[in-house]
Amino acid sequence: MMKMHLIGACIADKVIGKLAVSLLAVSGVKEIYADVLSEYAIPVLEQNNIKFEYKTKVPFIINKEHTGMCPMENRFKDENDIAKIYKEVIKSK
């Protein structure tokens, strides 16, 4: 069962991608600010009525080696069900 620990919270971070936004949406966050925001995150924010602002929008979050897409962003880029994303991430821990 999903728990709503952050209902109504405002979150700020340097880099936010689709996975983070999906988990935050499931948790009940209402506003997000990011220095860097992935384009993959925006539909999730809009569909869940989460207000958002960003300094820079990027096509995707880059991996640590700066050689391509972050593996977690790539894994969930085409998944639209945030509950499914949440369940997959939680069960993998």
C-alpha cells in the first residue's frame, strides 16, 4: 500500500527527473522547484497537478559518467503509471 508522507509538501532540489517526480507525486507533494528538470518529469507533474518551477529544462537526466541517460530515468521514461513505478522501486530495495 502506498503511504502519503509528504502530503502538501514543497520540495526543492538541484536535479529532478521522472523517477523522483513520480515518487514525490505518489507521496502527495504539491510543489517542486529544480535547478535542473527533465522533460520526462513534466507530464507527471502536470497530470498530478503539481506546481513546478525550474531554472533549466533538459531533455533527460545525464548519468554519472556523462555518457548518456541516467539508468533510472531510462528505465521508467515510457511508464505512465506512477503507482507501478513506486511499486517497482520499493520492491527492488
